[in-house]
Amino acid sequence: MIGRAGSGALLRALRTFAPAADISVIHERPWHSLTFSGAQICLSMQVAHPTTQDFVSKLSAILSEHEFHVPGHIVADIAVTQAVVADGAHCLIIDALLLDD
């Protein structure tokens, strides 16, 4: 099972893309298929001073191509699934699927 170690490592990895962002886990739930187990993780990323709307597009492209280092786990899928600009800040919802390695 992923647990806090996997989600914590994913949070640290995401902070390399936006060091000033406030990133937190909204929820984490177990995920299983016939051959794999892991967790679905939903994250919130709040960026206080976005420079442009291109931030979301650029981050989405980076996430889809990036090889994450999450010890003992594989980031099978990660994407920005929602983006809202409110009070001059971006609030992004990021969904990820981490598999046990």
C-alpha cells in the first residue's frame, strides 16, 4: 500500500516544479487491478502569483512527460484535472495514480 511515504515523495517531487506553491493531499484511496496495487491520489496545488494562464498548460505538459522518482512506487498517471483562477492565484487539482513497485 502506498501510504504517506509514497504521497509524501510525490509531494516533494511536485514541489520541484513550483517551489512556492502550497501543495497538499486532498484524498488518497487504495487502487487495485488484477496485476497491480497502489493508490489514487488527489492533490491541490495553489500558486499565489501565477505569471500567465500558460502556467497550467506548461505544467500539464511537464507532468505528462516527467519521470518521477518516488522510491518503491511508479507514477503510472498524473494530470491536472481542474484549474481555477481566484483572487489572483491558480488553484489546480492534480490526480495521480501511484503503483506499488
